[in-house]
Amino acid sequence: MSRALWFLGVTAAMATLTWVVAWWMVPVVAAVWAYARRGDVAVPLLAGLAAIVAWGLLLALSASAAPAGSVLRSVGAAMQVGAGPLLVLTLAFPALLASSAAALVRAVTRPDEVTA
């Protein structure tokens, strides 16, 4: 199966399981993906990108019901970071979780051969 299909599947799994179960499913999905594709050196990077896309979609769905930017402004003001940096921090969190989980699994499993 190609990288693009894996990426779409992992993105869908991260978004769905985050919505249904909890945020901690992001590193679980990334770890399973890294184990399944342990020969692919790009998995940690792609896991982080998949997490950004998945949470971006979830944020867009959640924000569509609220007045434009209301939550970002109020929470950003409470945290004293502003709306833009809060959005970046919110998307960086799952990216770091997924990338580190995938990199850990990749380091522990030590694949016999590496594919590009």
C-alpha cells in the first residue's frame, strides 16, 4: 500500500479515535503505524503531519458551531498568548505526541531493512 493511502488512513484513524475515545489515541495510532511500517524512515514525520491534519479537521468541525474565533480569543487571552499562537500550540501538541511515539517505536523495533 502506498504512503499516501497509509497517510490518509492514519489521519482518519487519529481523527475518529480522538473524537470517539480521547486525545491519547494519537500516539497509540502513531505507534501502531510505526510498527506496521517499521521499514519506512518517513513514518515519524508523516505521523506528525497526520496528527496536525486530523486535529485541524476536528478543530474546524468544532469551531463551525461557534461564533468565529470566539473560543480562540477568550482562551488565548486567558493564557496570555493570543489566538494565533494558541492555534499553533494546539496543533503542535498532537504532532509532537505522534512523532515521538512513532520515533520511539521505530528505534525500539530496529528494522532489518530500510525502505525509502
